[in-house]
Amino acid sequence: MTNFAYLTVSSDKLDIKNQKFSLLEYCNNRNINPIKFVEDTVSGKITWKERAIGNILEKATKGDLIVVSEISRLGRSTLQVLEILEAAAKKGISVHIAKNHMVIDGSIQSIITATVLGLAAQIEREFISSRTKEALAKRKEDGMKLGRPKGQAQLLKLDNYRDEILKYLKKGINKRAISKFIECSPSTLYEWLKRRKLSSN
């Protein structure tokens, strides 16, 4: 039996950490182990069969389980969520929703609950999208420029690591190694050093 912990990856590292924490806490409390983490980096707008969740359902067998932090992680629409749950039920795979402490095992009651949760998540996304569009329209109407300001940003992502980077440079550590220490790409570090007119000398 395989226990899949399904994560949807975004650019927000804190979001990933929160997902992992909730899944680990849920699994530990229910003695679900070992856990196989599967990260999905593909846009939720792509059909679920082309995403990592589709690959999981293709490989999983009866008795396996899938754990997600919340129902909205499965798909962007209620229809997608229901299709995934139907595919899981047909193969005898249970789906655990950590946030709601719920197990969807193919029973009518669990499917109804999942439908309500999925619909609520979809409505919330649409409300957020609508409010964002309204706010942008209002700013435009008030004559405010939209988008990123022209020119280079005054504050850079790596400014928070300035002291740490300088310490490594003084020790003679090469820049590629430093980029690994601070978890960024070498090109990002090179650009930061160039912008801040710093070098390893």
C-alpha cells in the first residue's frame, strides 16, 4: 500500500511549508506512514489527467490513499474535483482532506460533502477574482498606473541575505555554492552582486 501526499507547488515557499506541515501532522495523528510526497508544478488550469494527480491515480492500486491539505488542491473547479474523486473511487483509493479531517471513500455521504466543499472553494476563488478586477478597474478610473513601476526595484530579494552573502564571499566560497546555501539560482546571485556593485574580492 502506498500513501501519497499531494502538494500543489506555487512560487510561495511558505505555502509549500504550510501544506507539508498540515499533511505531516494529519498523517502522524493517524499513523499513516510512510508517506510519498508528490509535488505538482503544472498549472491548475491544465486538465487533471495531465497533472501529477493524474499520474498518481494511474499508478495507484486498490488500498492506496491520497492525502491533500484541502479540497481545492485537487482542482480549480468542482467538476475537476468530482472527476478525480470518481476516478479514485473506481480504483478503491481513498482521499483524505487534512484541513477538514475527512476521508472520501466513495460513499454517497463523503461525495456529497466533497461536492459542497469543492463548490465553496470554487465560489471563493471567483469572488476573489471578481474583487481583484473591480479594485484594478477602480484604480485605473482614478488615474493610477497599473502594473509594476518602471525602472529597477530599489529593494531586491537577496538584500535580506546581504550579511550572510558577504560573510561567505570573505571566506572565499564560490558563488555557485553560495547560491545553494541561500536557495536561489546562480544567475539571481550574480545579478544581485552586479546591482549592489559587490564582488568576491
